[in-house]
Amino acid sequence: MGDEDTELVALSDNELDQDSRSRLLTRLEEDTELRKRYERLQETGGGLSRCPRFVDL
Amino acid sequence: MRRGLERCLTRLWRYALLLSKAPDVAEDLVQATCVRAIERADQYTPGTRLDRWLFAILKSIWLNEQRARRVRGRETSIDPENALINGAKELETNIRAAEVLTAIGRLPEPQRETVLLVYGEGYSYAEAANLLGIPIGTVMSRLATARSALARLLE
């Protein structure tokens, strides 16, 4: 697992500082492959948030 | 203390379930946590987060149990039916949730508990790091690895 994916996950969790966030968002606009990876990771995050035990209690 | 404990019971049980992957073990863990918290109530600092203190106690008991279990060699597995108590009423959502929980159950324990604390309990990365006694970078890498594994498992 590279630093890049770690940053992508942190971005999707809104846990990146402003500078890192801006830098990564710029890269996501330019890099199609990176954007696909981000979207794939976001889908997994969506699965977690849809899990009832994770949202209902 | 007792009222605070009661409010945290469900969350403690959920944490215990995802650590132990077995409802009966989770119940024992929660019970042991409550007993220890009451016994050591004088060690709790009023005004601080009771949930974090209780989670730390539960984790400590679990680690001790793990050490003992290595000798006994017991294996367990998550039962999604139990994990979904109080869950969503929509069948489709429940099926998906069971899949997600099953996949989470396949993650190694360090990833599993980090996923629970951040996505299940809503702790920030910094809070989870503090609770687990690990650097925030480790939380980040555990979550990234877990999310990648979950994406594969849920395909």
C-alpha cells in the first residue's frame, strides 16, 4: 500500500490538511488512473457507511 | 459511572464483536469491561471521555485474552446475523451490510479495530491513534490497506 493510496483514503475521509488536500485534488483532476483508484476507494467507503451497525447506533 | 456505562454498552459490544468475531466472547468482554470499570471508577477522570476510557479497558482485556487464547488456539468467526441486531429494516441494505461485516471480519485485527473506531465509531484519525496508542500514520496506512482489501473482497 503506497503513500498515494493512504492519502486518497485520508482525502475521502476528510482527514487531509488543507495543503495536502489541494495538492491531491489538483492531481486527481489531471490523472485519470489516480481518479479511478480514488473512486474505487470511495465506493468501499460508501459500503462502510451504508452498514446499518455503523450508522444506526 | 453506571449511567455512562449503560449509554456505552452497545458501542462496547460492537467493538468487542469486531475484535473477537464471536458474540459470546464479545458479551464476556463487555461484562469484564463493566466490572473492571466499576472496580476502577476512581481512576476515571470526570470530564474526560468515558467512552475512550472504556474502549481502552476493553482493548486491554482483549489483549490479555488473546495472549491466553494463543495457548488454547481457539478460532472464531463473525456472525453477521448477530452483528446486525438493531440494523436496517431494508432487506437489500441488510444483505449488503452483512457482506460488508463479513468482509471486515476477514481483515487482520489491527485493521479491523481501526476500521471500527474510525468508520464505526466516528473517531477522527487522531482520536483513533490516541486510543490505540499508535502513530496517526499507522492509522492512515491501516485504513488504506483495509479499504483496498475490502474493495477486493466486496467485488
